[in-house]
Amino acid sequence: MDRFAVVERALRAAAPHALMDVVEQALREQYGASGAELRMADLGMRTLQRVEPVPLTAEPLRIHNSPQGRALRAPEPLVLTDRAARTVTVHLPVSVRGDRLGVLSVTFPSGTDAHGLLPELEDLCRALGHEITVAERDTDLYQRARRTTRLTLAAEMQWQLLPGRSLRRREFALGAHLEPAYSTSGDNFDWSVSADHLTVAVANGMGDGVEAALLTNLAVSAMRNARRAGLGLADQAALTDQAVYAQHRGAAHVAMVLIRFELATGRAEVVEAGSPRAWLRREGKVEPLVFDAQLPLGMFEDTHYVTERFRMQPGDRLLLATDGVYEARSPAGEVFGDHALARSLTANGLLPAAQVPRAVFQELTCHRGEGPVEDDALAVCVDWYGRCGTEHA
């Protein structure tokens, strides 16, 4: 049995809270490492927290100015030589299906061919990412390492509802970011992939705090229930509308945009029911996608929803955002709006989809100033690659 198989087998047999203990021991025994640590990206994507029994014992590292943060964002692992300490350290992203959860840092004695070990170490990080995802069903260790402070109850509810922060397949890549990360309440996103389709939903429940979180949870759960029953997009919207209306009788509603992409052709159908909006970047030009405005879900009884259609082409980038993004105001009262979003999409054109929403929020923060955040804000980016030979199908 080769050494990677030994490590992978040990990971699968490890207790959920002991994954890093198993990885470090295996790296020492199988690869000659002198040490290793795992850091998770916090919910706000600002720091990397060490996975340890007592949270925040080790000093958090800033993502934007640390080697580990660079490795989290970079397309390739980072190898650094410390001649004074006579060591070589490799920083590698830990990911699952394109969603980068954190960074594994492995230190070797000087003279180790670290570059030659990279393929196996990258495989190990992917295996570790999968095991962390499974382990989170049974332990809070990794969730605790993702936060720098306590979440509000509403934010806890919303984060538990999310599918992840990014996803990548050969036909597309997508990423999302949600602010304020530790006190969000009404905004949420969801996605699902089958052999034939990608479905993306962006929701904005009215109100604040736990009431908004409960409302959005109801809407997303109803939408998933309809989708998993195999219903079409318009019926998903209609049944979600009925569920929200039955509970609140029109006193509360949820704005939502639902999009289903056909993976083979790029054809897409959409139901826009309220405030979330879309912008398309194609061949360097950014334009808002305008659809018929339909009623938010749950506003009236038995609302009829219809789908509209558009088509993604290879190289397209789609941004979805809630009103907390495009309606955010500067201290002088200037709305962020279409022009600022277009500038942001153009300026960050070389970034991967997973990093685009966070880049948009950095510019939004500059626009908004240092005052308190008045509303939840959410952005989802979809990069479309398509399938070879199907661009004109």
C-alpha cells in the first residue's frame, strides 16, 4: 500500500475531532515532516483561525497579508524556504469540490524536495477537506474555528442553511459572500447540481433578526422540498409562495430569484420574484439583466409565476446581488448601483468566481464608509465555461 493510501485510510478511520492529529502523525511518519497545522477561513473571509481544542488560543492570521492567506487565494500551493531555521514550509489550500475551507501548512527539514511532494500533498488536502465536511455533522471543532466571535442566533440559523461558499465543475464555477457575516438575518443563497442542471437561488426575507431568519429558512426549505420533488422552476416558486403565505397570510414575504442552467447548452430559465437582481459580463461589457418583476413570495395567495429565458455563453460572468449591495449608500447618500457594480466586475475580471463576491464587498465597504451596516448584503458570482462543442447547440 502506498503512503498516500495509508494516510487516506487513517483519515477515514479517525474520530471527527482528531483529523488533524492523524494528519500530522501521518505526515511525520510517511513524509518526514517536522510539523503541521490547519487553519480555517473565518466566516467573514478576513482571518485564518488555527484548529485547536480551545478556539483562538493561537493568534489569528490576516488573509490579505499572510503566506497562509496567499495560499488560500492562489491557484498553486506556496513553498517557502527559511534558511535560518533550515526548514521548508508548504502552504496548501484545503478544499472540497472547489470550496476552499482553509490552509494546511506542513514544515519539512531543509533539503526536502517539497516541490516533488506537492501532488501527493494536494491529494491529501482534498481528502482532508472531504473528511472535515463529513466530520462537521458530529463535532463543532471546525465550525468553532471558522468564527472570530460569537454569531447572533439569526446568523447561526442562516449559516447552517447555506450549501457552502464556492463550487466548481467543468461547466462552471461559482462563489458567494454574505455580510455582515456574524449578524446576518434575512439574506441567503442556495444551489444544487445534477447531471443536467445547475440551480441557483438568492433569497431576501423581510424584517430583521430571528424573525427574518425564520422566514428565509421557511422559504428556502419549501423551495428545496419542491426542487427535490422534481418540480419545474415556476412550480418551485409557486409552492414556496404558498408555504410562506400559509404561515404569514401576507404579513411577511420573501424576495427571491431562481435560475436553472442547462449544463449542456448554457440555456437558462429564471423566475425573478422581488429585489435580488442580476448583471452579466460578456466580452468585457457589463449590463444588468432585466426580467419581468413578479411578486415576492408569500405576498398574496395563489400567485402565478412564469419563467423567462436567457442563455449563457462560454466566458460569461453572472453576478447576483440583493438590495443590500446595489442600494447601499455612501455617507453622502450616493447609491452603489449599477455603475459601481459594473466597474467592480470589470476591475476584478481576472479573479476566479470564488473571490469575486468578496472583492465586490471590499469596494462596497469603501463606498459605504465605516458606519454601521444597515442591511444584509449578498453577492453570488457564476462563471460559465460550457462544454466543448456545445457553444452553439
